[in-house]
Amino acid sequence: MDASSLVQGADLKYEGDTAVILVVDDEAHNRNVIAAQLRHEGYEIVSVSSGEEALNEIDHRLPDLVVLDVMMPGISGFDVAEILKAEARTANIPIIMLTALGDAESRLAALSNGVEEFLTKPVAKAELVMRVRNLLKLKRYQNALERYSSLLESRVADSAGKLESASHRLSQMESQLLQSEKMSAIGLLAAGVAHEINNPIGFVNANLGTLKNYLDGLLSLLAVYEGLAAECGKDSPLMEQLRQKRQAIDIDYVRQDGPMLIEESLDGLSRVRKIVQDLKRFAHVDLNPAWETADLHECIDSALNIANNEIKYRAAVRKSYGDLPPVECLPSQLGQVFLNLLVNAAQAIPEEVRGEIDIRTGVSGDSVWIEIADNGRGISPEHQSRVFDPFFTTKPVGEGTGLGLSLSYGIVKTHNGMIAVCSEPGKGTIFHISLPIRRR
């Protein structure tokens, strides 16, 4: 609604609602004459004979205009005008003051109290009617402007609220995008670090293998020396020296523990190499990824390997793998999906309890399915429909970008698959993924 429509509405205000005029005069004849003249013009007239009655009537019902005599017993017209103009509720009621006093001082006193018109008795009917009509019209315009001003304030406040909300949302998105960029940079860094780690792992592994061969040879040689020393006789100085040396280095324990230490070191290196390979595969950035046939169980196990530190302190993992055929897919991208779901599952479990994460797989027709379930906090019903929306997260800023599940949804859709969530607050969440075995 604009200003012109409001003003047009103001012109028509009294066509359906008759203006109410309060006539205040202590002389009945004057009241009756004025009331008759104005009633003839279609106005509703209320007449009172004193300032006290006028204030009581106004307190009960606000008139649209007041015709007020100056000289009255008790409260004068000047006093009534001053009271009305001093209160916010009645300040905008126009007042026409009538008096037999024609001096400039009385006129000035009336106008200084905020009176709109000052007329000297006797007043011609035409002049009175014209003054009343003009003041009522001005009042209607004033009311319309007040309504328009109030409407503008309301709209400005509403716009300001929306702008503030949009600004807050933009700030959140900027923060989440920065976090996403940081995670992307970390992914690139991880790929480089994985490559650098692979080199020393390679030669340490080779050295340990060589060292193992050396130790095996030395132990074999030691056995031969012991046999030769035994032929020298028990009383031989060489035999005594050998016995003391054996005792000093605890050769029997070294024989048993040495190979075990090397085997454990080789096993540890193998595990580190596997983690590095999984991390490198996950962090690999390929603008044109190639579709290939892959074992999804290996993808899941790689994701588990990477997320192990996040999971092991929170939950036990139970795997119920079905007999899956090789699936034509983008393995690195699906690995990201599985990693996102596994980390989310772990983070959904309260720290004070030991939770469970179940991973189940199976085949249904020409598709395979994967379920990752947890017994964590669950997702509230009002949030379940939004979990795949970009930037939606219930985690504090800095702990989640709101992009993990959205990206997972996009990756699954790229594979012409489906991803769905089923959750109950307090009981846990299940994510179900279905993927075609062959690319469609």
C-alpha cells in the first residue's frame, strides 16, 4: 500500500463512519444552536455544559473534533485545551475555540495551547461549517500519514530482520566455505605427506628385511661357534669366556626375542603403509576420475582404517559383509562417502558411553546395498528432511561444514544410486545406500 491509496482512504473515512463532534458550552442556547448547525451537516453531536463533563466524556469516548467555549465556570476552555494537548492520546484532536473575547491576548493564549482555530462569537454558520470540515479533513490526512508511517516502520523492521537473518546466514556460509577450503587444503597436503612418508617407509621396510636376514645368519653362525666351543672341553678358558659372554648378553633370550621384534616392526610398518596408502587414495584429487571395477569391502575397510582414531575410543565396529560382486564405480569418491558416514556415526555416540557401529552389506537384484548404523543420539524428525541440504549441520561452527552428507548425496547420485536415512532420537541412526553393480 502506498501513500496515495492511504490518503484516498482517508478522504472516504467518514462516508461510512460519521464524525463525532463534542460541543462544550455552559450556555444551553449556544450549545443547541451549534449542535443543530453541525448536525444538519451530517455529524454526530455530543453536547456537555462544562469542562469537567468534557474531560469525562473524552475519557470515555474520543471525539473527532471539539468545539470549546472559553469562559465557563470551573475548568475554563483554556484549561481543557491545555490538558487535551498535553496528553498523547488526545493531542491530535482538533479544537475550535469559541469566545466573546476578541482581544489579541486571548487569541494568542488559545493558540499557544495548541488550539487549531479561534473564532469570535457570534459565529456565522457557513464559517463554522467550513472550519469544521477543513479541520476534519486535515485530521484524516494526519491519521492516514500516521498509519502510513507505522506501516513503513513495520516494513522497515521486517526488512531489517530479514536482512540481519540473511547476513547471519551469509556469515555462516562464509565460515563453512572457509572450513571446506581448509579441509580441501588439508586433503591436498595429506596426499603430499603420504607420498613423502612412503619413501622412508620403503627403505626402512627394506632395511628391516635385510636386518632380519643378517640376524638369522648371525644366530646360525653363533650356533656353529657354540658347537665348536663345546668340543674344546668344559675346562677350556675359551669355554669359560663363552659362558660368561652368553650370560652377560642373555643369548637365549636374544635368540627368542630378536626375530619377534623384527617381525613386529615389519608388521607395524605394513600397517603404517596401509594407512598411508588409504590416506593417499582418499586424498587423491582427480578432476577426471576414471570408473573402475572395485571391491566395496576394500573401500569400506580403507575408510575404517583412516577413521580408526575417531572410532576406537567411542564405539566397537561390527561387520556383517555379504558376498558382494565387484562394482563399477569411482572408488575414491565412494571411500569419501563411507568415511563421512563412519565419522558421523562415531560423533553421534555420547562420549560417556561405549557405542556400536554396525556395517552391513548385501545384494538385491542388480544392485548392492550398504548400511551403516549406530546407536547414538539419533536425528530429530524436523532435521531428517534437511540432513542432505548443503551447509546444514547441527554441529558447532568449526566442527562441521554441513557439506559432508550433501557431498555424499551427490556422489551416490553420480553413481545412479540412492541414499536414505532412518533415525529415532535416543536410539540411533541408519544410513542405507543402494548402488547399481554396473554403471548405468
